[in-house]
Amino acid sequence: MNNYARTLLLCCLAGCAAQVSMMAQCGTTVYDTGGAGGNYGANENYTWTYCAPAGQVVTLTFTAFNTEAGYDQLSIHDGATNAAPMLGLFDGTGLPPAISGTVAGGCVTLWFTSDLSINYAGWAINISCAPLVPPPPACGSTIYDSGGAAGNYANNSTTYTTYCPSTPGDVVTMTFSQFSTEANFDIVTIFNGPNAGSPPLGSFSGTGSPGPFTSTDPSGCLTLGFSSDGSIPYPGWTASISCAPPVPPPAGDCVYVLSLFDSFGDGWGSSNVGVSINGGAFTYYSVTGYSRQVLIGVNIGQVIVLTYNNSGPFQYENRYSLSISGGGGQLFQSGTSPAAGISFTQTINCQPPPAAPQDCAGGATICGGQSFNNNSANTGNVVDLDGTNAGCLLAGERQGTWYYFSPSAGGSIGFTIAPIVATDYDFAVWGPMTSVSCPPPGPPLRCSYAAPTGSTGAGNGSVDNSEDAFGDRWVAPITATTGQIYIMYIDNFSTNGQAFDLSWQLGGGASLDCTVLSVGEINLQAKPKMDRVVLEWTTSTERESDHFIAQRSTDGISFEDVGRLPAVGQSSSTTNYSLEDHTAKGGINYYRILAVGRSGTQQYSPMASALLTGKTGLLVVPNPVTASATLFLDTPLQGQITLRTMDASGRMVHELRKVNNVGEIRLEFPVATLEPGSYFLQVLDAKGEVVGRVPFVRQ
């Protein structure tokens, strides 16, 4: 018996969920668990990982492929685990294309799951290793689906193709000139980056041409993903790829992105979204195809207002959202059939919002086995479900909400989801886990995709763990032990915004624990103080908490550790913590707190931000300056303010007087007429008294 067979046998005897082989396989042929002449088994859940030598990448070339379409699926991942970005998802009889890893010296992982019946011959794959070859130049080319310029695409196909610029620093724009897929079944998804793990820009089907799409990812790349079902292929698409330097973003402390969508692709007609900044006139935006994105430069302290005009037809096709560019998070999501009138107002702080309950990371903890009522009008901001973890939820996320629960005493856990009106609700439960992991790391433990409307849940005499659209809406209860953690997603397939009631049926002594994570709610504040930032946070409860790590970022995306405090360990009431960051950067600093439990559980607080102007209370941005600059005030000044520019000898070379608005902490001042050199900006209040001065350099 070879090493692989021994490892696999031991794994099966031990009951583990997946088998991972890290052996290099360059130059060999590998098969499914049935080998060269047999079929794979039922109810499988295995991974295989193949790694390349230094400087090379693994390429998988399929010579045979046959799995049960729609049920037994093989996904390919660009890394050493099945949590890495997905390169492709395949089932049926279509031969997958050759697939290569994208990182020199890296790995490619295969993940296969099968259901309880109908096993097929599986696959044969030639594994080769060679130096990384960059993608062929895409700029100026025309791209097509797998059927080419005149044919139809293939059935049972899932592919991902990445298009990158030839010149570093440029960005790719994809413009569709023809588009035709089977509506709601054969789906094209555009990802803003070099792989399918990048943020999606939208998913499209039917006959309306989507886009155009321009990458905003640092790589400049776009990735096109496509998935077709087992019947009715269409002509697919034709698109042109162009490359150019990125358009400079609008001026401001941060950039908001207004995204408009039409699910049918025929536009909004007379409907539009109006945007007003700081009480100014509304600017109105609409969409003529599937989607449109508008970049809006905004400044801290301004007030933004959104309003919606619903005069156009087919309101159920329309939705829009507002988010912070650069991965800063979504601020508002209208849902379908947006409400008319003012829909959103905010005093801008450029701070990423906390995760929404429609996203796994924003899930609500269920306490004490009590019943509750809820509904959702959107899908959230993060695509948490894909072919690796969606299980029976073939439509992915529609209108759903995430929850966490954990038994404080073991037993049988059942539940009933009862719609308020006739609605098709689906659900999935993942676990058991030792800590909340988002997105869920694998297929669900329980799953129902049953089509009829009415009550659904776990129990009611059912013994099956999962069911498709033809199920009876019920799966088996969960037998759980103390301390295990579960994630639940409840999804409104009907997308009608109607609420549900959930009640628990607990047996065998089971009860639910309110404290799934080691720390309850974390409230964080960041306060500037001269040349440092004071962080203050509270926890609502703590159970087996170990320590806290304070983290800082200048862009709200990449964080570094700046301090650590021990936790109290156990507390059922509010606990206060404080820490000072003496290395904070001038300008806006973003902070979050990482809470770590004694068992290794981790959770993040919502972000907080602080504007650090230094000991003078003043900050010039940018510095050095070119044509114009912005002065930030630590404390707002009212009335007439005088800005005097002094050269290195103390001579005044420019003076600007202006009336400052109430609460305004930023002032624009020109520097284009100044000679290159070092200067001081002196600030005087309405009484003519000097309140501070700050140095700057004119380039």
C-alpha cells in the first residue's frame, strides 16, 4: 500500500472530513479516489494539494472528466488549502481547461465533494511544473466565450479567465459588444482583480450587454467567471479589452462609490438617484444597461444625502448602493424596488462601517433559545457563499441574514422558520466549529433548498441532512455537545422582503449559550491628543478572554499591531480598557481591536478613526505641496480666519482671509505662486490672535 493509500485509509477510519496530500506530483498522472479504472465513492469530501518547486507553478491538464452534474463537484484553488481563491468549479462531463497556479513556488488544491448516490468515473489529470508564464497580452484584443466568434458555449462549464494590462500601472477595461446567455441559469461574473477571490463587480445573464468594467485593483486586472447548466447553450459574448492609465480619483479625504443596477439590463427609464453634498444642489444619476458606477470625492465633516425617484417602470429590477472605495465597506443598500424619497443621510467620516448582518462577519449571536423575528431586503456586501460552501443553496445569497449559536448544554437542536406570509425561505447550518469562521469553510451540516412556500426547518420527523428543490422543507435535527459553535444562514429565495418567525425545539437537555465568542460587543473610540491617539473601548461581556491587540491602518485596509493589553478573563458586565498609540501618523488613522480568547478564538471590533494634527493642532496635507493644499484644524474656528504664509526668514509672502463655517475643520489655501522652498503657515483667529503655525514645503 502506498503512502497516499495509507493516509487515506487512516483518515477514513478516523472519520476526518478531508484528506490532504502535500507530496509534489510533477510529471505524474493523478486520479479521483476510484483510481484509473474505478468510480469515486459516495459522500466524499476530500482535498488534494500539489506544490511546485521554487520558481515554478503547477499546471493541471485534464484527460478525462465525468461526475454527476449538479451534485458531485470538483473545485480548483490557487493555494495550499481550499480556502484559497477558486480557479474553477466543475461537474458533469465537460473536460475542464488546463489550469495553472498563479504564484511561483506555490500550490494548487483540488476539493471534491459527492452526494450519497450515483458515482461516476471521476477524472484523470496530468500534473506538470514549469516556470511561471505571465498571461498573454490582452490589451487591444477581442475575447469570446468558449464557442468562439460564431458558436455557442458549452454546457456544464465553469471557468475563470484573467485579463491583465501589458504595462505596469495601467488598468484593464472590458467592454461588451454582444451578450446572450440563458437567463438566470448561465451566469457571467466580473471580478475586480486577478482571480475569483477578488471583489465581484456584478453577475449577469440574459441578453442585455453589461458594463463596461474598469479595474480599480492594484494589479489592474479583471477576471471573468462563467458557469453554465446542463442544457440550452447560447451564443455567449463578445468583448473588447483595452488598457490605459487609471483615471485619477476625485479629490477628497475619501471616495464614495455610487453603484446602480438593473437586473434585466434595459435601464431605469426616468428613475434616478440624486446626490447632494453639504446642502448643495442634487446631481442625478441613472443607468441605461445592467450597471453603472459613479465615483464621488467627499471630505470629512460634510453631509451627504441620497434620494430616489421611482417614476420609471419595473421597479423590482432596480437597486443601488453606496460604498467607500478601496474596500472600505458598504454604507447603504437600497434592496430591490427602492423606496421613493430621501433614503440615506450621513455626516462623512471616511470610516469603514461595521459588517452588515447580511454578511457572515456581521452575524447576530442567538441567545437562550428564545424565538425571534427578522427579515432582510438585500444580500449584504460580501459574497460569502460559492461552490465550495453553499451546499444545497444553488442560488447563493438572495435576501438573507446570518446568525451564530452555541449549546451551553448538549442535546438535540431543532428549529422552525415560519414566514409571516407565503414565502419560500431556505437555510443552511455549518459546524460544529471551535470559533466563528467567515465565510464558512466547507459544506453545510444541514441544508434545505425546498421550493414550496411555508414553514421549514430542522425536525418534524425528518432524517435527511440536506434536500434539493424537490424536498419537503425539513431536515434532521442537530445532535450537539456543549461549547460547539454553529453558523446559520436564513435566505429569502422569493426576495419579497417578507419577515419570518424562528422558534427552537430543544431536546435531550439542550440549551443555547448567548456568548458564542469570548468577548461580547466591543465599542471602540479613538481620540486625538496632541501627538498621540488615545484608544478607549468597552466590552459588554467576557468569557475565557485572554488579551486584546490594538491595530492601526492609514488606509482602512492594511493594519499593523500598535499595542496589547491583557483581558479580565471573565465578566458579565461592562469592562473598560484604554491604550495610547504614541506612533500614530499625521492625518487620518484607522483603528480596530482584535480580541483573542484563551482557546484561540478571535474577533474584531468595528473600526474607529482619529485625525492627528500634532502638537500645534494644525496639519497641512499634502506635505510637500504643489499647486494647492488643505489645512486641517484640531479644533474648529468660527468667524473670519487669517492664513499667513511666512518664508524661512520670517517674511510674510501671502495672506488669505476667509470666513469659516461653523464646525468646519478643513481650509483650502493656494500655494501655486510660491517659489520652491520651506515655509510656515500662521493661523490667526477672528480677534487677530495667533492660534498656531505649521511648517510645509513647496516643491
